[in-house]
Amino acid sequence: MINYTNIINTFPSIHIPNDHGAPIDISVIAQLGHGAGNHLFANVTSHQKHHDNFVDELDEPSAKLSDINLELGDPASLYSFAVGPKGHPFHRHAGNRIFIAVSGSGGAQLRFSTATAEQIQEDPNNFIKALHFINIPPDNLFTVRFGGEVWHQFYPLSKNTLHPVFFALSCHTNELGGNLTDELKDKVIAKNADIPSLTELLPKTVTDILNSKEFQNETVPTTTLAMDAPAGTVHRAVCDSVRGSMGLIRQMTVSWNAPKAYISKTGERREVIEKHEAPQNSLLKEHLKDRHIHHEDTFSLTVSETLYASASEILEHVLEGFLMNAPRGVARLMLIRNILVKPIGLRTSPLGCPASSLLSDDSQNVFASKYPVLDQNVNRDDSHAQVILGANDKHLQFRSCMSVEKLDDGSTEISMGTRVHCKNWCGRFYMAVINQIHKHYISPAMLRTASDYAVHKVQDTTKQLVT
């Protein structure tokens, strides 16, 4: 039964005093779209479980996103964590907590008790007397702040629900704060702490009371913070029902399409240089040499920073870069080109022609055990590696040479050369149309983005080995 409802014009909030430490402050910030809570929960937890620091304990799967930096005087850390449809057990932490969360499409109940360990030891019922519940309706963005030693539990609004409670980002403002044991302090300083290790569960004497038939949730003081409809109304019930149904539907759509994530980096724009002809040691010289060459070009760029990888390893990343980091402008041009040439039976590919054969099913000759090539060569000390890509079509034949060479000054030269033999007037017309855009945009752009991808992959691998 609702005793009263206060209508306000700002964020609905509650401040719960704490005689033994920092108060509890909770605010609802925004009402999100129907089913948004479940959709977000399913999406972010699918990413969270693949994080290097993922931990799944105490019904609270979490990941440490950013650790303390004591050498710079920063003892704060950042975590993501989730609470599923079954909720999690009552517990507390030594340090203060601040987090922002999105409730699932069934809502969330935040349960707090400010009773101290001494009060509980004196009488377990003191825990019950200090209880306060806060109801958060479905699909809400909200913030929570409370001090160390405060007992808390996050639970679904209704029993036997299919909806998760919420997903949150939590800031531990001082990972060394509060009454930590020496063992835990050493663990924090060594950067080996996680949410479970910093958690103290409620004594069994109190959990027995909470699980007994005599205890009734309805007797606990409860505050509902809402934006779209007040608690205890038909409007609230209809909203919750609709949001719950939409949440289940939107949650299923995430499982149908596995979420992907991307990390895009920018940095020095390396200059791509056009050469008059392929180097004498290029494999390209050996291909189409008995045919009339209607088009030939070679582009190269130099990576000045030292790459701690062999030429063949760098080349492997370059080929991967063609597939994973294709220029969007080239992709759009290839889409237009494919639409135009498909009716006349020419081969189509989402990749620019210099690298399009990487999508071939041919497994007769592969580089790095996975990339189909027509030819390959790695010198004895692995300072120079190159492969030949290419295909035969109705109107032309093309061959492309991808080359990586480690230079004596510690830099690396990455190059891409292309030869084209036109079989007929259609091929010559095609090359006349695309020649300028191929030389001035497609080849340089593909070489630059694939090389950037390779450089970052090598540098990331080196950092991981060092740490």
C-alpha cells in the first residue's frame, strides 16, 4: 500500500542517513525505451564474459576495467558487474562504492541495512530493523552511492522472473579504503583484487532470519523512484507489463545476432609513394611475363618505428588487415562496381581487386596456413617476405604482390604492386575507366589501412609480451 506520492520536477532521489558512516544516495536519472534494460544487459554481458579480467562468482559476474595506479597517487579502480534474474546474496565491502546502472525490463530492488557487525552480533534482528528497500522500475538509468561496511543486496522486483536485475559500472574510489585485512591490502597493491575477494557475506544468523517464514518483505520501509508512472497505479502496472514483454523480445534478438565490438585507432598518416616499377627481387616480375601488360603500378610506405616481428609475421597481419580493416570508401566503390558488372558475368568481391583473391576457397597454396596465394617467398633470415595474389576473369587477369622488407636502419617497408593483362576490349575499357581512381585512391588507401592494422597488431602483441 502506497502511503503517499511526492511529485517533483527533477531526478527522483532518496537520501538514507547512516549513523555509522557515509549515507546512501540513490537517484533515477532517465527512463529508457521499452525493453532497453534487457537488451543492454544481454549485449554488455556477452562482451563482459570475454574480458581478460572476467570473474563469475557470488551470482555477480564482473570484470575489472581499470586498476589502481598507486605510483601516481590514484587508488581508484573501475569495474563492470551484472546481477541476473535470481539476484545475489546480502554482502558488504570495506570501501565506499559509487556505481551507475540500468535496470532490467522487470525492475530492480535495492536492499540496504546500515546495521554494524557489532549490532548484529548483539542481536541479529538489529539488521532487520535497519533495513530499507528502494524499488527501481524497469528500464531505468540510475546512480547509487554508499559507504563502506553497508550491507546491500540487489534483487528482482518480482519472484521467479526471467528479467535480469541490472548491469552496472562501479567505481571503487579507494580500493585500499576501509578496514581491510593486511592480506587483502597486499592483494590490492599487487593488483590481484577483484569484487569477490573484496566481498564479505552476511552472517548465517541473519540469513536464517531473512529466509524464515516469519520475515515478510512487505514490512520493510520501501521507496519507489519512478519517472513515467507512480507506484501502485494502473498506469504503473501497464507500463511494467509492456516493458517486460518488450524486454524478453529484445533480449532474444541479442542472442540471434552475436554482438561484435571494434577498436579503431588513428595516428601518423604514413606517406604512400608510387614507384616506377616493381623491384628486381619482386615475385611480380615472374608473373604474367609472357603476356602484354596493360597496367602496372607499385606503391610502398615506410614504417619508421621498429617492429619487433619478422617480415613474414608482419605480412600475415597485413593480409589480415585487408580483410579486417578495409577502407570504407573502397568498400562502397566495390559495392557499386559489383552491381554494375554482375549482369555481364564478371566476378564480384567486397574487397578491392588487389586483395580480392584472399576470399578464394583455393587451398593449394596458402600463406601462414590460412591465406590463399598464387606464390610466396620468405628469405632465409625472414627479413623479406612476399606473396602473389590474383585472379583470372573474363575480361582481364591481374596479379598483386604484397611485400614486407625489414631494412637495415630498423624501419620496415611495406609495398603492393599490381600487374594487369586485358583479354579483350571489355578489359581495356574497364581499366581505362578505373585507372585513375585505382592509382590515386584504391591502391594507396588499401595499402595504408592494411599496414596500419599490421603495425598496431604487432605493437599490441609486443606490449602483451612485455607485461
